[in-house]
Amino acid sequence: MKTRLGHAKTAAIGAALLMVTSACSSGGGFGAGGSAPSGGGTSTGPLTVLIGSSGPAETKAVTAAAAAFTKQTGIKVTVTAAQNLTQQLAQGFAANSAPDVFYLDPVSFQSYAEKGALYAYADQISNPADFYPALKSAFTYNNTFTCVPKDWSTLGLAINESDWTAAGLTDADIPTTWSQLESVAKKLSTGGRAGLVLAPDHTGVDDFIYQNGGTLLSDDKKSAAFDSSQNVQAVSFVKTLLTSGAAKFPAALSAGWNGEAFGENKAAMTIVGNWLVGTMSSDYPSVKYKVVTLPSGPSGTKATLSFTNCWGIPASDSRRDEAVKLVDYLSSAEQQMTFAKEFGVMPSRESDAAAWTREFPSETAFLQGSPYAHADLAIAGGTQTISNYDSLVAQLASSDPKTLLSTVQTNFEALIKQNG
Amino acid sequence: MAAQIEATAARPAASARRARGRRPRGGGIRGREAAAGWLFTAPAVLMIVVFLVVPILMAAWVSVSDWSGIGNPFGGGAHYVGTRNYSALLTQGGLARQQLVQSITNNFYYVLLVVPLQTVLALFLAVALNRRRLAGRGFFRTAYYFPSVTSTVAISIVFLFLFSGSGVVNTILGDLGANGPTWFADPNGLIHLLLGVFGVHTPPAALANHGLLGQSWWDWLSGPSIAMTVIIVLSIWTTSGTFMLIFLAALQNIPAEVEEAAIMDGTNAWQRMRRVTLPMLRPTLFLVLTLGLIGCWQVFDQVYIMSQGNPSGTTLTPAYLSYLTSFGNQQWGEGAAISFLLFAIIVVLTVLQRFLLRERDAGR
């Protein structure tokens, strides 16, 4: 009896010690992370690259490019496709183990740049002036071009060719102004089919706002002008399209997004980015369509939106020099053309324009938008404010454009104040 | 078990000791028992401390700090900011409060429908399965329990397909001549839609111009959106199997004699259910309602997979909003504060429910 309890006591003390040590080790882990000079990144082993992949083709292409880089430089690289990039990145930064190189969207870029978590390396990349201006502006924080865009997309007007000819329209009727857009959309609306389907979020109206000479956020993200009269006018025009039945949001056509509505021919036209091309060739290969540039606003202003991601490198990365070398390799004009061929993206360097146009003649309209492309809306900590803007736009058909924009203005002003 | 035996064995010795008078504390067989007790519970205590207590305390610190999400929240990067995160959510009329209030409204309707319906369905299934003469009882028991053991992720994805714009549900509705909505893109509230049937499309001024916490009464009374309704149906379907099992176990504990006695007293089936079975199930009912209530206020995975809070924020729930604020928006303090507000809501409602379900027979 005595010995048994003795054992028990020893074991109890052992368990208590274990508890203490485990508590220590968790505390120690945090302490070590905080005090270490180089928090982010991996300090040994291969460079880690975390990508938000669009699919197996992209993962394969990036992995192959990384392998070629290893062959050239001897620096080992591991490419991982994230399940949820934003979440995994946040976890990495919190645990001081952020990947050495990662995809970064413009909104997250603003948030991380504001916290000083990003390494501003863009000037170390060969020929940084070669990147398109809209993309450089998307990844500029405090007047510093920080990280380089990996590729990009713009919005174009996609037209279903058989609907177009069936309505008796010719190439001469391709809309170049808002009023022409409205009239062809009305002509193409027959039966249950809408003439035009728009994205039910801020990208569905922002292009019209820019075409009308309006603005959203200033370049330094310190002021907002959502409720200007040009903006109200532009959003009112979109509302007219929606209420007249010439344009519809995908939900009104029982479609998940505008590309689906277009592919299933529930709409004859859509304003959409390069991502439509992949969907059409894989899901709706029989649909004949073409892409043209967006019409200009009443004053003749041309505008489109650009969407992009950059190659992020953590500021505290102990191996950032190697990481910069890798990004330099991945963002080179030659490598970007390879990516374009393998998973259909548009290179972010102007020097690729000629080669890309030769390779993808049917998609040139997307590239033609580059001189007047505006970077998509982004501001530090703006995810929820922007998604609220999206929800309001989704209900545009039944709301007042002026009230909508002033609500958005109030929300962004509050966010700007909060960002300080 | 061993401790129990020892306790029984120790009892005469202890009483003898008391009779003899004072003995130094901590000595003797009882003291060693305490040490052994701690030993036996050590693994569980350890797990709870490391994986529950410590993280909760850490989150509590984050909720009153300005931690940016970069590096260690305990390493000097984060500063104490008092109740700033909480006041941004509760007192300032910005987007943060608006979304929190919307998420609470959504979740309130979710709880209001899921908890009673899943409890009633679970009880109904359990009573049906408890009938002594039922062919293929094993089959039905497995069939009803099946959704509960299948992963939520898999079920959610199947539901996404079923309820997509051109999915199975809408095809069947179409065959029946009805026009199904675009389930996951429809932000219209059920109560608003119902009022629309009676011709009420715009809110009366009394409801539109007044409200609570910055949300008008009209919006409070929207009801769950079409998208939320799909998630509600999914939840009822998946969880009622689990609760059916709990009810079934409780029903089988009710002695057959009780029912026989009730039959002898000339009761009909409904009276037996209402007056005999249900009162005997009260502790189980309390358990099921409490688990349901807590689980429902924490709904996250279905929202994360199926709707991400869309359309128009009508499927936002506090748990998902907390995630979104922290991971999406990088506002970790506010995200942690939301989770503590959610905790407060759950505690208050559980206490309230305990009060409502308390034993009242004693007073009669």
C-alpha cells in the first residue's frame, strides 16, 4: 500500500513537473519569437513559397519555375499551394514563421504594409519601371513601390457572338459609349435572357465611376470621394440599366456569378476580367464569344479596373536577399510569358505586351485597357468595409444611388480615421 | 474506481480518527488520496489548462490590446488599450457595430429555428425508434444518425450543389411549376417576404426610424434570409441525429412499468407523452437544449464553407465575424472582443434557459 501510494506521489510530482515544463515551453516559444531579431521566414532549409493557386496548372507551373531557379542558383525552394492564403499568411506572421515569398492581394498588401511587415524590395528587381503603372500604384505604400506584381487582369466587355448576330448587330454596333451600351443591351434582352450581366459587387460599378471621371480613394488612401456627383451619376446609370431590364445581376438570372450567366447564355454580354477565358474554355467550350474594350463615359473618358497580386516578402525575413533573387527570377519577362502560356494570366511587364498579343490575339482587349486601368479598390483593414460596399451594390436595383454612396463614404471615412 | 474502493475502505478509519480527536492535517491515508486524485485528473487538467484556459487568457489579453497580428502578442508589440475594441463594437455607430448587430440578428433567427426544430425532430425520431415493435430498427437508427457522423464539410458541399441556382432543388421546384430562388444569393428575409405576400413592402415609419444598437426594428424583424434558411435546414438535419441518440438512451431508461401503469390509468398516447414521458425526460431535454443553444450560437463551419457571410451579410454569425475581423481584416483585438461578447451572450442565454426549465413541481 505504502509503496503504491509512493509511486503515485512520484507520478503526481512528475505530472505536475510536466505541466510546468509544458507551460514553460509554450511561454518560451513565444519569448523566443519575440526576442529573435529575424522573426519572419525560415532560417534554414529551402525557401518557402506560399501561393494562392487557381488550380493544378498554376501550382505545377510555379513549382517548375522554382525548380529551374534552384538549378540555376543552387537555392532550394519549396512551393506550397495554400488552402486559404489570407488565413495561412496571418497565422505565419503571428507565429513569426511567415513564408519567405507569398502571393499578396492589394487589400492585404495595404494592411501588412501599414504594419511595416513587408520588405520593400521592388527597386532591387531588374527593370522595375517595366511594370504597368496601375500595378505599381497598387503596390506602392507611402510613395515606395514595395513588392512587384506577379501578373494581372483587367475588365473587358465579353459578347456572345451568336446572340449578337441573331439580334441583327454587326461589328459596327460594338458599343463605344454608355448610350450605345444601353441600346445594344436592350436589343439583346429577349425572353428570359438579359442583354448584359454585371458583377454584383463594387467591381460592377467602379469601372462606370472611373469612366464618368469620378474617383474613389486618393492614392495615399487618406481621403475618400465616394459620394461625388460624378459617382452618383455613374451609379445611377447602372441602376437605370438594372431597372430597365437591359442589365441584370447574376442572382436575378439564377447564376452564381456573371461568367456562369454568360456561359449558360442567360446573358448576351458581360463585363468581366481575364478569368472568364479559363471558365469558357473548360465549362462552355461551344459558346462563341469575343472580348472588346469597355465603352467610354459621357465625356469620352475610357477606364477599366485592374486586379493583381504581388510577390510579398516579410520585412523581418532573415533570407530576404535570396527571396528577392527568387522573385526577380519569377517576375522576369521571360518567366511571365511561360506562366501566361501555362495558366492564362496576363504578364505584369510592358515588355511582354507584343509577345502576349501574338500568343493570345483574342484576348488583346484586356491588354488594350492597360493605359487607362485603375487599380481595384484597396485600403488597409478594408476587407469588411469593401465587402459592405459589395453588399450594397448587390441591392442597387432597389436602392437609392446617392444614399448608397454616402453610406459607403461614411464607412470609408471612419476607416481612414481609424487608420490614422 | 480504485479511489472509490479506497474511500469506502478508509471510512471506518476516518470515523475512528474523528472519535480520537485531532490529528495533524495532510497526513494519513486521506491526504495521500488527494495527491492520487490530482494524479488521476492530471491528464485532463493538463489538457484543459494548456488548450483551454491558457488560450482563453491569451485571447482575453488580445481583446484589450492593439496587437497587429505580427509576432508575439506578449512580446512588447502589443499595448494595452483598455476597452477600446469593445467600445468600437458596442457604442460607436460604425460598420463594426453594424456588422456585429447584423450577425447577432442572423444568429438569433438561426437559434430560434434550429434549437426547437432539431429538438422536436430528435424527440420524434427517438420516440418512433423506441417503439418495441418496429421492423428494421437498427437500419433506421443508423440512417438517422448518419448525417451526424458525416463531416460538416462534405454535407455543406453537397448542399451547395443541391441549392445552386440550377441545382437539384430548383430543378424539382421547376418540374412542380414553382420558380425556386437563387438560394445562396438571396438576402431577402423570410418575415419580410411573408409581409410582402400581404402587400407590405416598405416598412412603417415606426419600425424604419427607430431601432436598437443602430439597427432599425424593421431590420431586426427581417427573419432569416433565404440563404440562412438553407443553412438552418442543413443544421437541423445534421444535428437531430445526435440528439435523437441522447433521447433514445433516456427513453430506454424509463421503465416499461411506468407506461403500463399509465395505460392502466386510462391515459391516451398523447397524455402519456405529455404527462409521463416528457417530465421524465426533463434532464435530457435540458441537456439537449443547452447543447443545442451553445452549438447554435457558435455556428461557424457551415458559414465558412457555404456562404462566407454573403449575401449582403445575411449569413454572418458572431463566430464567423470574429474570424473575418481577425484573419481577413487584421483587427485582432476587435476579433477577440467579438468572441468574448459571444461568450457573454451564450452564458446569459444558458442561465436564462436554466431558469425557464427549472423544476417547478416542488411548489405545487
